[in-house]
Amino acid sequence: MRGQVSSREESNHRHNKRFGVREQIQPLPQMIALTDHQLKIVMDSAANLQPDRRDVFLQRVGAMLNLRHRFDDADVAEVTKLAST
């Protein structure tokens, strides 16, 4: 069946197209744990951004912190500066 689309897949495709559903399901991001102080650093940095830029900023911060696995307050401050540029 390689290269062929099943009737179920075709039906799902039509449904998604009709109702404006994205074709690709995005993987759930890894959760991170922040201390109160680290959360304040992120929130203060986000507050300085235009509202329409905050979502991308927070996604960048989360992605960079996930790459570090372990991080402290200085790491969070560095990442928020990098993510805001």
C-alpha cells in the first residue's frame, strides 16, 4: 500500500480541509520547571515585548531551556535576552 492513500486518510484530509484543521499535528513541547524567580525573569522580559511577539518569545525560551536540561537563574536570564532578539 506504499504510495497509496487509504479511503480513511482521504476522508480525514477532506474533513481537515473543510474545517480548516492543520494537516500536521505539532508535537507537544517538553515541560520545564521554573523557580518563582526564574518565572519572574521570563515574565518581566515578556512584558517588555509587543503582545504579538510574546508567543514566539516564550516558545524560544522554552526550546532553549529544554536544550540545556539543567539551568539556573543566570541561564534563564541569558536565554530570555537571546530569545528577545
